[in-house]
Amino acid sequence: MILASLDAPPPELETRTGWVIKPEGACRDDMCVPLAAPFDVRDLARRLGMPLVHDERHELWALGPQADAQTLTSVELPDIVLPDHTGRDFALRSLRGTKVFMIAWASW
């Protein structure tokens, strides 16, 4: 969701996430997560595990979907070694300083 303000619940929050803001906090089905008062999207994002990104140039925020798994905390690529087309190990760190376009695919 794209947001211009952090001090009010996004109007499409319930439609897009299933969470609704009530006096007792952010609620979905029978579960409620308490939120600090006054309302702040940063608190909502932190408590529900939703990524929140700020675009300073356009003064907008983007609130992502709830992450059920660990989310990225930096843009640094970990040290990854993958097999190349001949089966030999290839370290991605060897490409440091060059632009890389990576395609990942899985059969499932």
C-alpha cells in the first residue's frame, strides 16, 4: 500500500491484509495485537512484521504484506556460491563492482 501519511490507518488496510484497527489494536479474526497511541503506521508495521519503506524524494511510504518469514534487514548480498553451467562452484562475490542480472527458477 502506498501511504502519504503515517498517523492514520490506511483505508485499504482491512481489504488488503485482513487487519482492522479497533480500540484494542490491530485485529484479525479472534486475534488483536495492541498498538501504541496515537496510531503510527511504523508501530503497526513493526508489530505485525510488515516491511515499511520510505521514498524521501516523493514523500511517500510503502507498506508491504505481513511477512511470515524472516525479512531482509539490509541490501547486502550474503556470500553465495552456486554451481555454474559446468557444475563447478562460482562465487558471486567475484562479480563485485559489476552490474548483475540474476534469474532464479524452480520447478515447483
